[in-house]
Amino acid sequence: MDLNQFFRIRLSTIRPEKQTSFDIYVLVDNRMVLYRRAGESLFLEKIEALHAKDNGNSFFVKIADRDIYRTWVKEEINSDLIDNKQKANILRESSLAIMEDLFENPDVNKALDDSKPIISDFLTFMDQAPESVGYLLSLSGHDFYTYNHSLDVSIYSLGLGKVLGFTAAQLEELGLGCLFHDIGKRSVALEILCKKGPLDDLEWEQMKRHPQYGLVILNQNENISDGIKAACFEHHESWAGNGYPQQIAGNDIHPFARIVAICDTYDAMTTQRSYNVPLKPTEALTMMKEKLAGRYDPEMLKAMYSVLFKIQAA
């Protein structure tokens, strides 16, 4: 079987003893083997045993069944049989699996189009269970990969956008911009992206070009709005004017990019990576406020404390 015809799923999205509506495959010796047929179920003990071995990262569903999988997840989110904390975990983990597939897809236009339901699902859940936004926000902090990071930045940004009073349409556009704010890293050498430790001057210069690379990629899709492009191209600009690549300042920076700048830094500071110890949420925001304040829109940074409150409450 062609491995490109499958996408990875997290077994944490499969509720024990509920029958699935899709086949589940396992990757063994670089080939796909049917593990569970549609209509069969997994038991809690089996799921826990598999997670203990590899976190369920070896399990896949056919891309042809992606819509069936998404429908199955939506049914879980609307179920009365599980609480909102479980729903938040299923929604994030299922979206993370899809994001991983999208980021590895060489067809960027398709990835951009297929990502829209992810943001719609998050906004629907936030509207249906406002008190559960904190659950979604508190689920961050896993290993730092581009797709994990981009999804978590989107979740934080949606929370911040809600605090700032953005409309539903603005939130959807903001969420999409956040998902692809680092898309330009596709054009940065893998050894730089994965380097353990600080970059040297030449490596840093290449890394700093990822906003331009991202804009080139996004400009190839005629359906991408200026706001989404700005979230990518301007998210490393600084409120004080000493960012990159344009050195613009203050309100000249698009609001989406100002939000991404805050959430991007916050997630990087609070997430485990190979070369750093993550800060606690309060420590990260305190450092951003006291030592890095010149980089961020002060009113948006202040509003981020409301998001932190929801995380702590969860």
C-alpha cells in the first residue's frame, strides 16, 4: 500500500468500546497492516497499553476516509456521554493528527483548503462550551514541532481574539493565519530547524527569511486573504520597530500579526524542546511583560492575562 494514502491518528481520540466508522491501520516494517475494521472497537486496557509503548503514533486511517473520521470526531464532540474536558482533548488530538498530515503534504494549496474545517471545529466548540476554552488552552506543552506549535498558537490566538472582541469571521481568518504563520519554514534547511542549541549567524540569517518564504508560498493561493498573509509575513515585527523583515512598528503591524507575535512567543516559552526547560505560564507572561514588553502591543499583552486565567482555571 502507498503510505502517502494514509494519515496518522492519535488513539487518544478513540473512545474505548465505541465502534469506529473507519478502518484503523498500523505501520509495521514500513508497510500498513489492517488493525481494526470499521464497526469494531478498542478497549481501554488496549489503548493504554499501546500508548505506553509509542503514544499511539503508529496508527493510521486512509486519506479516503478522512471525512468519515472528521464526522466521527464531530459526533464525539456533540456526545452527551463524555465531559467537555474529554471533548477538548479529542478535538485537539484529532486536529493535530490532521495538521501533521497537512504540513507534510507537498500540495500547499490543498493543505490550506483542507485546514479550514479545523478552525471551524474549534470555534464551534468554543461557542458551544465557552467554559471549556480553558481546557483547550491548557492542553498545549507537548514536544515542539512545527505542526504542534502552529495548532497551539491558533488555539491561543482564538482565545485572545475572543477576549479582544473579534467577530466570528475575524476569528476564522485569524485562526487560519496562525495555522500557517510558519509555513515558510518549509524552505529552511532541516538541519537548522532541528538543531539542538543556538544557531550561528549564517543559520540565523536563513531562519529569519522564513516570513518571506511563507509569503511567497501563500501568494500562490488566490483565496488567501491579506490578513492571513500578514499573520505570516509580519509576526516577527516588533511593536518598537526593531523586528524583521520590514522593521515596521506599532499599529502599522497588522492586528493578526501582533496577536501571533504574542502567542508564538508564549507557546515557545512554555513548550518542552530539546534545548530548553519550559517556563510556567505565569513566568512566561511575566518575562514578556517585564523584559520583552517592547516587542508586543501593550493592550493585547494585557488581554493575554485573561487567557492565562482561563488556562489556570482549567
